[in-house]
Amino acid sequence: MTPGLTDARTAVEAASAEETARITATLIRVTGDWSLAEDCVQDAFARALVDWPEHGIPRNPGAWLTTVARNRAIDRMRSAASEKRAVRELAIIAQLEGMEEGGSSDPAAEDDRLRLIYTCCHPALPLDARVALTLRTVAGLTTGEIARAFLVSEATMSKRLVRARAKIRDAGIPYRVPPPELRAERTSGVLAVLYLMFNEGYSATGGESLIREPLAREAIRLNRLLVSLLAGSPHEPEAVGLLALMLFHHARRSSRTDSAGDLVTLEEQDRDLWDQAEIAEAAALLAAAEQVGISRRSRPGSYRVQAAIAACHMTARTPGSTDFARVAWLYDSLAQIAPSPVVELNRAVAVAMSQGPEAGLALIDRLDRSRSLEGYYLLPAAKADLLRRLGRKLEARDEYQRARELAPSEAERRYLGKRLAETAPAITYEGEE
Amino acid sequence: MEYMLFICSDPAAPEYVAAEDNIVEWVAEMEARGVSRHGDRLRPVEDATTVTVRAGEVVVSDGPFAETKEWIAGYDIIACADLDEAIEVASKHPMARFGKIEIRPVWPLGV
């Protein structure tokens, strides 16, 4: 019996999510040719879209796709083999012919996928290219899909990918899982790429969010893959920590903006809109990561601490019941792992919430005087909020104004404009500007 | 693969401390590993001469081809398994601390 067109399409999509990274990774290892590998895998999925509705969904879609992609690679290599390089090419063809069709459980395939992820995220590649290449080869998105998500033309994205593949080949970036002495550093590089990818999707607002949201979902999916590939390694708890962090953020995606597309602060978000299933999964992951961390005596890294902070917010029923003393303490440990003025600012806000606005204001004032956050709009915005709570309206107004001038986006400027209007003295208010 | 290391000055780098200069050990290690092909210091840019030929005329001028705050103070040609090894070799060079190092893969002309 042949499946309906929709069934076949669904099966191809599912296989794409499951198998792309594995097949691409293995073809790259055998041929050393990134574009050839990507093209052949894409061809295999195109063939599946034609073949499966007619002949039925194969019992092992992964093996079917691997065979088609491999045969395509053999054909391409045969027709491209020139006299001079024939020996090398013939050796590759022989290896392709002997290639295991395997399945997702094949341990060699897991190594290949890790190789692929680490190579895509090599620090010698520009950051935007690392994100794009990971989406293209590991997640199997088309160049057009990636271009749309990054709001650039397909030609621009295609050029970026071509450049990245050329650098891997010409600069001798090795296709491998980094050796132990490099693994800690390179794994945090991979996590940074995934977190950047997530934020590109998550922080988009308004009309853009519809186009960019898939980036957040892909980042979560890739993070899950990485977690499964790193199982048992010392870097697993931090990868799990990042996954928990992403899920905590993702759980409140629909409450981040109001119907007008304006930002809603964490405090004012409608907590009924939060995705409780994602919150529960994130909390469970975080608890598991802590357990593993304790048993392996590995100190939590910045993602685990950030996830723990997110947990404080996301598991509180109301903003007022948040354990801000714990949040402040967690920011304190974050400042020790990854010192930054932004972390100091967040700590000051948590201190204000747990010990009162004055204590927080003193910390922010010190930060303001150090000028380490000059030009960062959230400093005057936080300061303004505390001044407002202390009833110091005029000072609050100045700070809101300063924040609005520095705000990077229209949505943020509108939000600050609203706050500014709220602190306006009723009589002298004559409109902004 | 062969790479060329451009050993560059960097005005933003920490000041040079002679006692922390490990160039002798670096050369010894890279020669013992078979990494080093050739390398040396270069005289300062004041001693540079730039040559162009335009419409058949040889034009000689004093100074480097580009006036920059950073300048090339030395070079090394190294042979490595891959970029990761080249990065490791460069990171051990004293000028990675007192300046900066650009790694460029050699692109054989094949003539």
C-alpha cells in the first residue's frame, strides 16, 4: 500500500530532522568535501519526496537515505575524477562503497556528528559563519531558510557558507572531535554558538519574531542532540545547563510581548501563558545536571548558574514570591565565574528586590560611576525603576530619558516612553521632546 | 600543511619583558618537533624599501607599503598537521603575549 502524499512528506521531514547530521557528517569524513556532502544529502531528500509517495516509506528511512546520498556521491566523484587525481578519488569511491549504512545507534555515526559540530563551531571561523554552517550541515536547513532567519539575501548567506567551507579546506581546520586538552574550550565554543543561535530567534520581536523563531527551536533541538552525544563526558552537565536555560526562556516566549508587539517585563508578564511542560522539563534537567555535577565534582559553569537564576523566576507563582536573595547569591557566583558589569547590574537589581531599593541603588550608582557600562541603556533603566520606587520622580525621569536615548530598538524606546509618561508630573507635562 | 606566522607588534599588548621572553626555548622545541622550516626577525620599518614597476619604470621609495600602527617584526614558516597545531605553535611564541601573530596557510603556486 502506498502512503498518502502528506504522510510521505511528514516522513521525509521527520527523517530530515533525524538523519541529516549523521549522513552529512559521514560523507564529509569520507570525501573531505563539504559542499559535495551537503548537496548529495539534499538530493537524497529530494528523491525521497518523489519516491516515497509512490513506492511507500522504506522500513529504515535512514538507511535508504544513506544509500541514495552515498550513490549520488559516488556518481559525482566518478564524473569529476580527472586523470591526475584519479587515484585519490578512486580510494574515496572505494571507501564510499564500503560505507556502513548504519542507523542512528551506530557509534561511528555519533562520532561523525560530534566531529561535524565541533568543526562547524571552530573558533577560526567568523561567528556568524559558525552559526550558519551549523544550521546548514548539522540541522539541515536550506540556505534560503537560514538567509530568511538572518534577514539577509540568499546570495549573501550562500557566500558566507561558501567562504566558511573554503576556509575549513584551505586553512586546514581539522575535521575531528578536539583532543582532550582542547575539549573544554571548544565545547564552550559550541555552547556559545548554540546560545547565540537561540537568542537570535528568541530576542526577535514583532513581525520578525515569526520569521526568526525557528532559530530558537533549532537551537534547542541541536542542544538536545549535543547533550545525547556528550552523555557521560565531563562537559555534559554544562550542555544540559544550557538546554535548561533555553527551555526556561522559551517557556515564556508568548508572554514577552503584548498584542501591540511591545516588550513586557518579566514582572508584568502573564504567568498563565508560560509553558508549564517546558518549565518542568527545564527544572528536571537542571536538577539532574546539579546531581551529575556534584558526583563528578565539576563546578557549575555559567550556563548552569544562569539556568538556576532562570529557575528562581520561572518557578515562582508571582513576581513577589521570587526568592530574590537566592537570585542575588547566584549572580554573585556568576560574577566569580564570568565577571562582567552586566552581571553586576543584574546582581544589583536582585539585591534591590531582596534588601530594598536603596541597597540596589547604591550598587548601581557605583557601577554608573565606574563607567564600565557607558552607553548600555539597561543601567539608567534599572536606576530609574529604583528611583521611581523610592518616590524620587524627577531623578527617575532623567534616568528614563537617558535610557530611552540609548535604547537599541523601537520596542524598547516605546516601553521606556510609557514609563517616562507615568513618572511625568501631572501639571508640567507637555508631551515628550 | 605549511603555514606562515607573521609575528606582529601590537600597541595594545602588554609591555615587553625580556625576562619572560622564551624565544630560545620556542625555537628549540619547534626544531626538535620538526615544525620549524625557517624563520627570523625583521629589521624595523624604518629600514623598509618599497618597489613598484609602473609603465616600465622602477619606482623605489623609502618605508613600508602601508603605514600602520602594527608592523611585522618577524616571520616563521612552519609545517603542521592542521590549523589546530599551528594555533598551538603560535600560542607558545613569546610574541603571542607581547604582540600578535597572524597565521596564514601557504598556498603553493605549483610551478
